[in-house]
Amino acid sequence: MGEHAIALNSVKLVRDHFTFGPLDLEIPKGYVTAIVGPNGSGKSTLFRMIMNTIKPQQGNIHVLGEQLGYDNDDELKQNIGHLPEEATTFDYFLKGYDKAAFHAKWFRGWNNDTYQRLLSNLATRDDLQLKKMSKGMRRKFDLSLAMAHHPKLLLLDEPSSGLDPIAWKTMIEVLHQYMENEDHTILMTTHIVDEVKRLADYIVFLIDGQVYGTYEKDELLQSWMTYFIETPAHSTIDIRSIPGYCEHKLVSNGFYEVISSKAFEAEQWLEQQQVNVRSKQLLELDEILLQHVKRARQFAK
Amino acid sequence: MRLPIGINEQSAEPLYYQIEVQLRALIISGTLQAGTLLPSIRELASQLKCSVITIKRVYSDLEAEGLLRTKQGTGTYVSHVEEQSREEHRLGVVIEAIDHLMEAAKRVQCSKQELEQLLEEKLKQY
């Protein structure tokens, strides 16, 4: 994977009803990594730890080559663009351009042309009070703010929430343009399958505070398959021995529906066993997530 | 530029392979002429809805075959394909398809005579 933009080393955080980690996680530099997981799995906690607003009780975190927690925050954040899940409310009374002026003062890399171009590309404006902005308008404004200082690392927590389909498409384009620079990295969370498909290079499953695998997206999406098969009469084949076996259902006598996480090997196996494959279907990302969740929770028991 | 490349999601062939075969054919057939600037890795990845890892692999494989060359900082271009190697590549594509055909025939235990007969029928339409 080459260099890492972010590295978590044995990081653990215990809260009353939730334990994050202990876990190791590396986010490759120059790529888009999507964190995918059910609600309450620790996605936002992870983002807060990377932004150094909460500190883990154990382990250490490196961001852009620097270890967090050595009063290097201010310097480090010059190179980070952060779009939090919820828009801030304490500054509701400000007009958009006032908030932008504050950012311009704070970030050395702030570029007003970039900022104006983002506002216009995303079809939003900054001449309104933040509280007067619609949800989508505010989201696009916040994204423009997060990117206007040319950060090397973008942290996007459910970036598309509140966006209409047209704005969503524009956002994807803006993020693709940002990634044309090979020094740039995006770490994002999302619940939207199509967003992962369009943007991500790597997928990380974060479930109940634990990482269940980092995958190359194309490989992952091509390897989970449901097969509808017919076994030969009087056959003694055990369908559970298919490579990558996850679960199966008996549809009717001799007909099965079986899910495998290793499609290439599974196909060879089916051929060797002379099993008749009636049809097959790739699993969607949400179905793959569900399989991971099932496995994770079974394992936890 | 939009490349006429299609992806078959249900195919057992890996994505990088599907893209590689089609891009190679576009170059060898001369549809993409020598010197053509290809889309950037990120651009092609977004067009085909796949990851940059896949496109990087395709570009570097085809570069190793001498069909593409990358100029640092400017992009990836189609190389000049020699007439002779164009000819070799051209038939190579067909030979590969014939290999696939024979594998398929073996799987259903098709005899040599049957295969000959089928081919003869098909060739009449060629």
C-alpha cells in the first residue's frame, strides 16, 4: 500500500456503553478509503480521535507522519480538511463569508479563488446567515470551507447527507478533481452504496468498535456471489464445503441458494463437483456488510 | 475523452482483466492512434466506477507490453505500435479466443469431429 496518511496503533477507548478497539488501522496515502459500518460502530469516534478532540486511553495515532498529542495540533490541522457529520450550531448567527474570513485568517494555505470556485461549482452561496441556509446549501458551503485551504487530507463524515441527486453528482466530481493530485488522501464514512462505488479505492469495515478487514474495493465487490444451484440427483455433495462458504438456503429438493465470499474459487469448485449453476448474482455492498456484521456478532458471542 | 469500454459485472473475469483486454484491442486495432493522451488514472476509474488500483494495474501492464508510455507529469499516451507486432497482437487476440473455445468444448466433452462440424457451420456465415 505504500505510505500511510493515517496510522492507528493498538488504539483503545472505553466508554460506558461502548468500547473502541483495541485496533490497528492504516489509511493509504493517495487513495480514497471509505469506512463502512452500522450505526454506533465508532466511525465518528475514529474521526474525533484523528482530529485529536478525544484521546484514546491506549495506543498512538500518526496523521500525515506526525504522532498526535505533542502540541503539534495547530500545525497538523493546516493540512487537514474536516467535514463533520453535524453542522456546527454555535456560530449560527454568522454569515457564511464571515466564517470564511475566520478560516482565511487561520489557514495559511487558504486560497480565495479556490473557495469562490468551490462555491460556484457546488452551486451554493455564502451571503446568508448560517441559520438561514437550507441543509443542502449549508453542507455544500461547509465542504467548500473544508477544501479551500488545499488540505492534503480530507476527512468527510457522511458528506452527502442532505444533498439532492444533482448536488451529490457535483460533489463526487469535485472530490475526483481533488484526488487528481496524488499527494491527496480522503478518509470518509458513508451509508450510501453508490457513493462507495463511485469514490472509494479501499473499504474498511468497522463494526462494534472493531475493524473487520480492509479491502480493495473492486476485489471485494467481485468476490461475493450468490449462486442458485442444482445438485445432481442422489449426490452427496456437502454444499458447506464450497470455498468461501457463508450461508445457504434449501429452495426446493436439490435446489440451493448459497453465498460465497470467494467467487473465483467457488466457481472452479462448482465445476469440479459438476454442480449445475442456474444463475448467480453479485452481492451489493450493503449485503456484504450484513454478512460481516453477522459474522462479527456471532464471533463476539 | 470517454473510452468505449464496457464492464460485465457478472463475469468471473477480474475487472482489471476485462478492462485490459478491451483497451489493448482499442490500441491494436488502431482505434486509439499512437500519441493519443489517455484519461488520467483517476478519471478513467471514475468513468468505469472502479478503483484507481485497478486502472493503475491496467496501465502498468500495457506499459510493460509496450502499448502505452507514461511521461512523468503529463500523462499516459498510446505508443507507436509496429506493423509487425500489430499483426502478431491482432492474431494473438483470436488465438486466445480459440483457446477459450477449446476449453469450453472440453468441458462438455465435445468430440473433435463435432467441433469441426460446428466450426464449419459457423465459418459459412463468416
